[in-house]
Amino acid sequence: MSCHFKGSNIGGGINLDGYVAVESYAKNNSLVGSVKHSGFSPMPKGQPKLDDCKISKIEAWVKAGSPNN
């Protein structure tokens, strides 16, 4: 995710630097949709999907209400 952290060139205009930034993408379902390559711009861009274990962890975090932990 190094392309989505703050700096002069944030990839795709999406800033994932910190909880507040990531939480908004979790709540609107674009985070899960993107990593699953389903209905949103696929991430990582131009790469294969993340492995199922990583996707499951992201989904579980979102389903748990995206706690700040």
C-alpha cells in the first residue's frame, strides 16, 4: 500500500495514511470491493488479487465495524 500514503504523489488520489482515512473506505465497501476485484477499481492496481488470507482479514475487520486497533 505504499502508493496510498501521504506525500506528493498519492496513488489514484486515495490516501490510506491512518485510521480515519482507511475507515471511510471500509464503511463505503470500496476497500473490500477493491481488494476482491469486485465492483470497484481493483487493487493492487495491475497486480493479482491479494491472497485469500489477507482478504479474509480485511473483511473480518470491516465486518467487526472497522475498530481502531
